[in-house]
Amino acid sequence: MNIIYYILAFLCGVTNSTQSGVNAELRRSINNPIFAAIISFATGLIGLILIMPFFKESIPTVTTLKSLEWWKLTGGILGAFFVITVILSVQKIGSANMICLIVAGQLLTAMLLDHFGLLGFKLHPISSLRIAGGVLIVAGVYLIVKN
């Protein structure tokens, strides 16, 4: 087990909560949720371009890109949906409520993806322990959102 991946996953949670507030404040400052999302993605693109030389992977050819199934290109659209939804919602429902609902949605979807081995995930059948964990997470979300 490589602890670095657990640390990185935890840091994703930290950055997710922070990003929600940063993007919501950007929206408030410029009074335009779509343009706030565009700025968020543009700065992310610049960051990715800057770190690209530090990775050894080759750049895919145009032929490789043309041969991709259409659904493999929807990650950016899903990301845009996520960012714009957070920008529009987080200041209305609060950061803890937003993150709890996001985690509940992520967990339930992840359990289904794992159970059926969809999208290239290794098959991890739903077990009674996983169901119990999911129920506890959803119960925790309910308690936090109910507040």
C-alpha cells in the first residue's frame, strides 16, 4: 500500500471544498456564473500546461484522438456541470451541505460502477458491509443537511 495515494485522495477533498468557495466568490465578484466557470477552467488549463513537461507520457496523435469513442470526451462536460452547479449552489446551501451531498452522490455512483465493473473499474461486488457503509454515509449526510 502506497500512502501517498491516500494522502492525495484526502487532499482532493481539501481542494474540493476550497475550490467551491473560491469559485463562488469569483462568481460574486464578477456577477456571472458561466464566466466564473470559464475563468476556473482556463486557469486550470494553464496550470496543466505548465506541469506537462514534468510528466513523461507522450502526447497522443491526431489519429488516436479521432478514434476515441464519443463518451470518453464527456469528462470536461461533466466537470463543467460540477463546477457551475457548485458555483450556483454552495453559497445557498452551505459548504458542508454541498460537500456531504457530493460525497453521497459520489459514493453511491462509485459503488454501482465498482459492482458492475463499468468505465474500466475493477470489479468490486456490492457486499453487506459496503451497503452498511453506504447507509451510514447517507444517514450522516441526512443529519448534516437536516441541521
